[in-house]
Amino acid sequence: MITGAELRKIKRRVARPIYPLDETLITAAAGAGGDIYATIQNPATHLIYRYLSELVLAVMERQTNRPINELSILDWGAGKGYVQYFLTLKEANIIGYETAEFSHKAIWEKFNLKVKTSTGHALPFKDNTFDAIVGFGVLEHVPYDYEALKELNRILKNDGLFFCFNLPNKYGYMHKVAWWRGGRYHDRLYSRSEVRTLLKRAGFNTVGKPWFRQLFPKGYVTYPAPRLVEEIDLALTNYTPLGFLATSVEFVARKQYTYLSVH
């Protein structure tokens, strides 16, 4: 099983390569029309999806000592399909899940991504189904985060991993600015201590400590040197106190053996 120290080493290793932009995905997003797919066309945010997808691959291969195509992965809150797309390129056995009312399916259909939809609180999967679950900007949007985490715990295999990215940091300065300007996109913000308490209640232990990411604004900001910006951003959030002001708090959590599902 992967340790916190090993996770830190993997994070440093996968941050080093210069990942190319995926022009096929960018073209597909541009052809889908509308601003809803603008983030993947922006190099700054495109590189985030690529980097975090590589992190999932590297961690799971270390955790299981098995090739990624032998593992079962859920993209929880599949969104526009970007995470699933990048993992599918590496031959990952991955399925997406979204609520039935989510209608942004252009990327799903373009690349024949497998996505299951349903309504209600319960997820349409059997107990102990997945080796890993990836949630990219999802937990803060569900009505009841604790209940959602219990469902994720139920469908994870023993010692399975939950990757949570883009969870809004309670002390992130960009959230304060957005709220000051009247923007309330996120209903909840989280501190690292709140994350660990919530996870423990739901039957998870974090692998190492939750970490901070994204100090510079991305989204609709276009940088002339996006790769350099991302390298500096990762260095500042990982190795300086400025990380406490970052946009996101993120973690990898492991399902505990002792957790009993409640139905």
C-alpha cells in the first residue's frame, strides 16, 4: 500500500515532465460550441487536468502493483469527460457517473466514453466494485457531503483509494474575492482539518496530509507561458506558506477495512 512519503515523491515526479496539450480534445471542445468547454481550451487549466490524471495513474500503479487496465476506476461526477478522456488514453478501465439531469454530453459522445447516470442519493453500483474513485471538483457541490462519502466508501474495494481534487480551500484568497464580488459558485469551503474529520467519520484515512494547489488564477485567464506558470504555482503551494492561500485543498484517502456500510 502506498504511504504518505511515497505519495509526496510521486507528486514531485509527475510534476516534472512537460505534458503536451492534447489538440484532439481541444478541437473537439471547440467544435462542441459555447463557453461550457472553454476551460479545456485554455492551456493553463488543460495542463491541470493532464497533470492530475497522470498523478492518479502513477499512484494506482504503485498502490496495486498492477497495470492500470486491470483496475476498475470510477470518475465520480464525470462532468464534461476530461478526466475520463485522459485516463482512457492510458487504457484505464474507467466508467463515469453523473446525475441524470446533467446534459453536457458532447465529449462523452465524441470519444465514446462510458458514463452511467441516475437520480437520487444512492449510486447505481454494487458494494466493493472499484479500486479507485476520482472526484474532480464534485464533493463541494453534492447536497450532503458526508452521505456522499459513505456511498463512495461502500462501492470502493477494501484499501481502495479516493482521489479528491479541486476541493475549495476555506482560506483561499480567490474564494474571498469571488464572494466579495457576489459570486457564490461554491456552497461550502473546506479546511484541511475539516477534510480529515469528515473522511474519518465516513470510513476513510488520508494517505499522508491533504495538500494545497493552485495559487494563481486559472480558468479564463490566459498566460503566455502556461507551463512555467504551473511549475511556479506547484512550487509555491508545496514549499512555501503561500499554499495556505491556494484555491484548492486536495487529498488521496484510503477506505478503512473496519467501516460497515449503512443501508
